[in-house]
Amino acid sequence: MSNLAPSRAPTIHLREATRADLDALVALEHAAFASDRAERRAIRHAIDSPSMTLLVALADDASGAPVLVGAATLERRRGSRRARLSSIAVAPSRIGLGLGGKLLDAAEADAAERGCSHLRLEVRADNAAAIRLYEHRGYRRFAVKPGYYEDGMEAWRYEKPLHG
């Protein structure tokens, strides 16, 4: 029998990003994506833009300090009731812990609170885990965009009506 205490899942805190998160967000982009990464300037713009929301997920590290482990970027257009989820990024060391779902829930809630009736997104056609998540959460594919990603992979476009 082990004397080690059972490990508990870290508590995740979600909030809007601030400029203080910029370096950690750039590092997350590079860790989470092999290509099609958002540049530092684009991330800064998302933090500052009134038509965008950049949500971050923080988990306490071993010392109890918060560490940025995920992010979701939402875009809204004036006069439209459709928001677009342009990115969900999860630190590779935290994949499989449900962070993508937590970020998706928070993105949907943010869009609904801001008056949006639908949320749209694109996903790589070869990203089976993300496709399962979106379809399980009620997203329906409505279009395919050939050659959408830098490497030529097509994107599948999804949409979900929001309630609340």
C-alpha cells in the first residue's frame, strides 16, 4: 500500500485574458499548435478588442501558483447574432482532462450573454477528438472549406444554436 496521497484534479479557474497573460498565451499557441498559430500581435488584439473575448483557463501548479493551461477565442460582428469560436487551445500536458469542454462551455455562455444566438467554428477534418466534442455538444456540420489550413487540410464548419 502506498503512503502517497491520491492526486486530485487541479481546480480550473476561467476568466477573460489580460495583457499580463500575453507571454503565456504565445507560449500556449506554440505548444498546442504545429501550424496555423496566432501571432503575438493577433493575441494582443484579441485581448484588447471590444468585439472579441479571449478566455483563459488557469490551474494551480505544485506551489499553488496559477498556470495558464488553456484558452478560447471568440469573435463577434456588429449587427450579427452569430459568434465565431476561432480557437480553443489546451496545453499538451493537460489534454484529456476536460479542459476543451470547459472552455467550450465558457465560450458558449459568453456568446449568449453578449446577445448571440448561434456559435460557429471551424475544425481540422483530421481532428477526431475535437469533432467528437463538438458533435457531442450539439454542433452540426454545415460546410466544408477545402485547403483552409496552412498544410492544405480542409476545415469542417459547425454551428450550434445557443440558449439563454
